[in-house]
Amino acid sequence: MTLYGGLVASHRGEFWPFSTFPMFAKAGRVWTRVIVRDVGDDVGGVRWSEVEQHAPSGRPFPLGAASVDQNDLSALMSSAGDRLDRTRRSVLERWFRDVRGDRHLVIYAVRGSLDGDGLVQVRYRPVALLGPTGVVGAAETPR
Amino acid sequence: VIRAAPPFDFDTPESRGERVQALVFEITAVGLAMLALWGWVGPISRTPVIVAPLGVARYLDLSFMLDARWASLNALLACACFVLGLSHRVRFAHLVGLALFHVAYVARFCIGKTDHRSNLIGLSLLSLGLAAALFPDPKLRRRAALGFTLLLFGTAYTSAAIHKLSASGLLWVDGRHLWLWIAEKSVDTMSIYGATHFNFVQRAVLGSRGLGTVMLSAGLGTELFAWMMWMKRPRRWVLFGLVLMHLGIDLSMNISFAANQLLLLMLALPIAETTERYLATKRSDLDPGSSQTRRSAGAGSSRAACRAGRYRG
């Protein structure tokens, strides 16, 4: 049991072969996932500082086709601030290197919660821009 | 100590069907482990740095695994160990394979998240490895592997239910929580495929908080009583219940637990009984006169005994 406790504690609650399954253990918790939108050349149309209630601008960019793992991207970006550190920047550069091309991709952190009436609220916050010239955080984007 | 634990049965005779079922389970676990290993090579080698060192990666530098050649070599060696383990000629092969599997698992976890299917695969390998290392006798090894597997599976599922109750209390089953998880997974589906739609189960749950509560209650109850798989009588039903629970999770939240379902089915399905029936049929097909001969011989003996009795009388 000591070994079990040590291993689970050192793996953020999820250690093979045991797990506290934190996603499901804490019901009703606020979650954050990510989506990627292809905004083409219309970077100016992206609202960088706002949290939006509806699906943001641009077209969906399916991660499956780009061989980017949704869980990995969520783990990387869900706690990202407005500026990207070197690790996040280099990982995003590598993961999207082959699919970025000339387009502009915006990564949104999607936050879900239950409101006072018990209804699901989903809000979107842009966290990074992947363009032909590189990867930048929301606070570093051209305005 | 092991003999005293409930899921271990070393004393009852072992049928050929049980031997077949044990082998089928072992092949399934090893096959799933190999698939997982090779599935991790791509994502690991596409990531330039260890994003978040976890577990043993805090003490060992696993960045060498980010090179596709090392990740592939590790997977190859682990697969070779599992094949040796399957041959039952090298006692510690499964455990060495498991250690390599763990290195790959940790490397995969350090770049994001490893899906939950690897939990039961790992538990199965651990059971098979411990049994092979501790019990050289083939029958005892198979029984120990089954016992360890049931012990660990039952513990894992029941502890998952206890974690839910301790983190959220009885209100964990509130159907609105399922709405929130459905929304979370629909964002994932949208992110992966660029589109999402709700299936009939999701639509029904989103339209009825009560139905969501019933589904969560059924899932929690199934997990909570998973330890009952340690007992022979309810085992099959508990295992089938868990398979159905995973089906419910898949339908309501789009989270596939195919590997878990497959492993549970390999324990739950009547493979041993079916094999026994097949072997009995084959035996009688090969030797159609044997049963008739036995019956005649038996009747003859009876007649002889009767005659002897009459004679004596």
C-alpha cells in the first residue's frame, strides 16, 4: 500500500497500473480542454483577450488528421498563460511543423463548468497562434 | 499467504479447457501490450522534450526515449521478452518485459497523457510475471496468474469507486455531472475530428437528468462490487457487468475501453467449458464405438454380478 501511495502520488494521481482516475473521481469539477481553429489569413479577426461563449471564428482544424494527440495537446496547453514558455513553444513547433503550411492556426483553451442552475457553460480563450513565421502566445500576437 | 487469499485456487483439478483459457488470456494481454508499446513509439518520438517528468522520470533521464530508434529498440526488446514469456521457458521474461513496458509508459506519460487502457494491460502483465517468477509448476503458475489478475482487477475497480465516493460523496451520481463529462468529451471529439454529434444515448441523457443519475449509479455500483470477482460463483456476472459498464461509458462519453473489455471477456467467457465440450465431442467422433463398448462392458459386468449373486444365493 505504501508503494501504491508513493507511485500514485508521484504521477499526479494516475499511475499505471493503479489510478485514482482524477477525471472521474471529482464530479462536477471545472475542466479545460483545447481545440484548434484554422483562421486562414484573417488573424486580425481573432479576439485575443476575450472569453467567448460561442464557437470562435475560423474553421475546425481536426487534430486526428495531423496526428496530434488531443490529450497531449490539452495537457500541454490547458494551463498555459498568455505567454508561451520555451518548452511549450518548441513542442508546438514540432507537433505542427508538417501541417502548418501557410495557414494561421489558433489554439483555444475550452473551459467547461456547471452554472448555478446546474447547466453546462463552455467558454473559449485563445492561448496561442501558430503561423507561417512561428508560434506565439496570445499576448505576443500582432494587434 | 497467497493460498489464503480468496481468488486463488490451487487445489481443485485443472481441466484442459482451463489451460486453453489461461493461454488465450495470456496471448490477449501480451498482444495488447505489444500494440500499446508500438502505438506509443510515434507520439514519443515526435516530441522534442520531456514536457513533465513524472514517476521514475524524475530520477532517470528518459529523454533518450524521444529518439525513435531507442523507443523502437525498447519496444522490440519488450516484445521479445513477452514472446519468451509466452514460451514459458524463461521464468522472469514477463517481468523484464514489464519493466521495459513501464519505461515506455512513463516516457509516454511525460509528454502528455497515456490512455487508461494500459492500466489493465499492466495489471495483467504484472500478474503473469509474478506467477511465472514464483511458481515453476505449470498448473500452479496458471492458477496463480488467474488469482493475481482477479485480485488486482477487483482491487483496481473497487478502489476507483472508493476514490469517487471519497472525492465527491454520494452526490457523485448526480446526472448533471454526466452532462458535464459529455460536454468535455464532445469538445475532444470536435478537436480530433473537426465535428461532433450526440448519439441516441447522449441525447437521452442530456434530456433527462434522472437517466444520467441512473446510469452513473449503475456504473458506481458495478465498480464498487467488482471485488466480488474474487469469488467463483458471482465472478462471471461481475466481469460481464464491468464489460457492460465500459460499453455504457463508451456510448455516453465516447471513451473506448476496448482493451479492458477484451481482457475482461477473456476471463468471463466460457472458453474452458466450450473447449471441454469440443474435446469431448472430438473424442467420441474419433472413437465412436468406445462409449458403446463401455456400456456393453458395464452391462456385461452387471449381468455377471447378478449371475454371481444368484449363484451365491
